[in-house]
Amino acid sequence: METEQQFRQVMAECRTLFANKLHDYGAAWRIMRPSSVTDQIFIKANRIRSIETKGVALVDEGIRPEFIGIVNYAIVGLIQLELGFAEVGDEMSVEEALAAYDRWAEASLRLMLRKNHDYDEAWRGMRVSSYTDLILMKIFRTKQIESLSGATLVSEGIDANYMDMMNYAVFGLIKLTFGDDESEEEKTTEVAGR
């Protein structure tokens, strides 16, 4: 299966969860400021790293749901940057939220395909744990940019960092879904299950 097909398949799974949560909670996330979204991504990436490092998860969930959460929060972050945060959390309809989700998912796919062309699928030779570290690095960069109120000298903006975090999470999900790296999630699950 080609990278684009794998990306779309993984993103469809992420979108399904996003849509289900929209059904249950509405767009309550619209009240979140981008810095809070960044912190939510940090929590998820930090949990992945903790599980990868310790080899044990005391909560019966692996790293896969956390990567899905990173994808979905990155899209929430992009929507919040675009629209600004709301004073009331549920001001966006399900249809509007899903349309925004689809637009940002497609933009992220296009970016990944351009970079993938230039880097010649180098991500396939990386470990899932490296994606975790790269996501954490992007989070710390984003926090610094937020502290500077976006006034950087040479760096890309917060939106570019969210897109990169999303794409690294998708790479992790692709490897975990299609078996390109059986070791990390399976080892963690085996150790946690003992």
C-alpha cells in the first residue's frame, strides 16, 4: 500500500473518533486557547514516551490512542489558530467542525507528500520512539514561540509545528497499523501485560 493510501486510512480512523467525540461533547474544544491545545498534545506525547521508556502502562491503553489524540488535537490547534478561541465552547456545528477537520487533514497530507518526495520516505527507516521525541521537540519549540507571542526571527510558525506534530503522529500510526515496526507497541504491550 502506498504512503498516501496509508495516510488516508489512518486519518479516517482519527476522523471517526473526532466525529464521535463531536457527537458526544459538541465542539467544546472551541473554548481552548492554542497554548492549552499545545499542553494537551504535550500530555499525550509525554505519556507515549513514558510508556516507551518504562515499558509498562498501568492504564490499559497503549500508545496508539495517544498518537490518535495528537493528530486530533493538532487539527484542533490549527482550527483555533485560524478562527481564534471562542468565549463559549460549543459555537461550531458538527458539519462546520468536520469540514474544518477535513481541510486541515488534506493540507497536512499535501505537506507530507511534498516533504516525503524530497526526503525519499526516510521516515520509514525511523523508530516509532523517534517520532515521539520529534513531537516533544516540536512541542517545546511551539511553547517557546507562544512565549514570544509568535515574534520569531527565522522559525516557522505555530501552525507549521502543529502540522509536523500531526504528520509524525500519523507516521507512528502507519507503522503501528501496517507492521513496519512491530517491535515498539508489541514490546510495550507484552511488558505491560506481565
